[in-house]
Amino acid sequence: MLHLRRFEDIAEADLEALIQEKIREGTQIDYKRAINLQTDGAKAELVRDVSSFANAAGGHMVIGMDETSGLPKGITGLPASTDFERLEQQILQTCRAHINPPITTMRMRAILLKSGANAFVIRIDKTWNGPHMVTMDKENRCWTRDHSGKRPMDVPDLRQAIAFSEGAASRMKQFRMERVGNIIAGETPIPLSSGQCIIVHFMPLVSFTGAPPIDLHIETTFMPPLNHNMGYGPMFTFEGKMTYSALTNGPNFTYCLLFRNGMVEFADSLSLSPASDGNLKGIKLFYVRHFQSAIDAIETAIKLYKKLGVSTPIFGTISLTNVKDYRVFVPLQYSGISGKPLNRDTLMLPEFIIENYETPTEQLLKETFTTWWQACGYGEMQTWFKQLLKFPENKTDDR
């Protein structure tokens, strides 16, 4: 039940529904009357619970809930005097210290109750880099969950977890290759103005785990296409829902496509056209604004996914098509910096991973942008160039 709700929207009524519908502890939920992190035994219990959810299908820990034989009986909550910010930091520190590899797909929040107390809910999403091992008191054991709760992973469980991590990566790579190939071949939801494209893909892990389809009735204000100076309009497609923009009485040049399974594709075929470069017509150049498109795409995608309640991790890729002989534009004052034109038509830049929504965009794109810069014959990305990029200062606002 709780997994169908946006984490930010979970309220007391949702917790009461767990009692009314007799949702028993098991694969995706665990109840605790209180949480105690003062002893090693209590810390070990916490990290086993957290890692078991991450290694299985993900789930929720509801703290402040009475239970009998696994059935929830009443919401007692935690005292109003509880310092929830401190509690969250203690949980994070404990998990970072005793789970390997670290789990980054965990969110926490206090839920105010009518009684004045607070319930505390932890959401742990299934991760892509498992299995996660508990490394406390020389335990060195992996945990998972089934209908009866957490249990140690056996050999088949471990094999399945490893295969999932490898399989998810393979399916993401295949999706990217197929979509970029389709765009190069002109097989796009709407015809594009040219074959020179900036393509940005976002692939949530949950899109590969059989999660429910995305609600395509999301407001189009949450999915603007790149470089939509002429405005944009919505339409439904076979793949999902799309927004697109076109020149007046001209061809389509940019779109944002939300797939039914939650993946997102941005494609912009105008900004790379040499004919759009003003005084430098015919010269193939990458400008700051081309790098900025990727930054804008990430900012848009994060707001969209937060609105849809899609959990991290989310894998992102940037691809450039028909870009042979393009160079990075260097202003005259930096003309001593030497580079070279690209020697390939399609540039598939390294993926980046959004492991939580608070990671700075500059940090997410560091490797990707450096590779783009170096593909044009330069060393480290120049400070003056990075200063021209407008990274968002705060990505937490999902309005």
C-alpha cells in the first residue's frame, strides 16, 4: 500500500489503513513501536532490516506502530520531543558504517499524528548495486526478505541479486542504444528538423523491476522540452506522453517523451544545427548552451520524478548524433587553448547516476562533461568554462 503513495504524501490515514486492512509484516513492510540506537544489538537489528529491504523489493519501516504477531494494532507514535533530524542522522551514520556497499536509496520523514505524537517512516528502495552486506561485529552477512520478514540470503538469493545488478545495466544499455539508433534513423514520435541531436535519457531502476505504469496525466508544465523558446504543446503517443515544440510554420525540433514505465527522453535537433550559429554559420561548434541543455534536462527530470513519486536511483545518459568535426567554442581571450574536431558521428557519453535528489548537478555531471570536453582534444575542463555553466543552486523544490 505505502509503495503506491508518493513518499511526501504519506499521512496518518495511510498508516491507519494498514491496521484496518490487516497488512502483515513481510516482504515490504516492518513495524516497530520504538527505535533504539544506543546499543550494538539495536544497531545491528537496524542495519539488517534496512539491507534486507534494499536486497529484496524495497519497502517501509513504520516506527511508532504497535504490532502483535506481525499485525499492526495501533499507532502510538514517538514523543513530540523527539529530535527527528538527529534521529535521521544517527540512522544514516549507522547504515553507512555497517552496510557495504552503502545504500543511498533511503528516505525518512516524521508524520504528525492527531495525538500530537509523530510516527516515523523510512522508505528503502530496491538498489542497483547489491547485494548489500552487514559488516558489524564480524557478521559479514547479506539479508533479504520474504513473507515472514527478514532472513539471511542463501546462495540462490545471492546469485539472483548479482544477476539483477548485471541484467539491469545490460537492459539500460540496450534501451539507450535502441533509442539513439531510432533517432538517427528518423524513427521518432514526431519528425525532427535535422539529424544533429542532443539526446538525454533518464532511466529509473524501478522501470526495470515491474513497477506500476506511470500516471500519464501529469501536468505538462512538469515536462517542458529543451530549448522551447516558441512554447510547446502536449500529445499522447504509443510510447507514452510527449511535449514538443516547433518553429512557426516549420518542422518540429525538440521534444520530451515520458514513457509509460517512467523513462524519459529529451531530444533537441535545433541547437546543434550550424545554421543556427549566427555570425559563425557553417562552423560546427559546441557552445556553453549545449552543455547547459544537459543541466536543464536534469533539473526538469528531477522535478518531474519528484512529482510522480518515482524513487531513485535514476540513471542518466547524454548522447550527441551527427557531430563529426564539431569543436568546443573557445573565446578569443583563451585562444591559446588548443583542441581538435570530433572524429566520430555519434558521441555516447558516460552515464551518470542520481542516487538521491539532493546531489548537486555539477557533481552528477563532472565525469560526463569532462569526457565531452576531452573528446574535443582538451585536458581538464577549464575553470572559465565551468563558471559560465549555470548549475541550479537548489534542486529540492518540486513545485
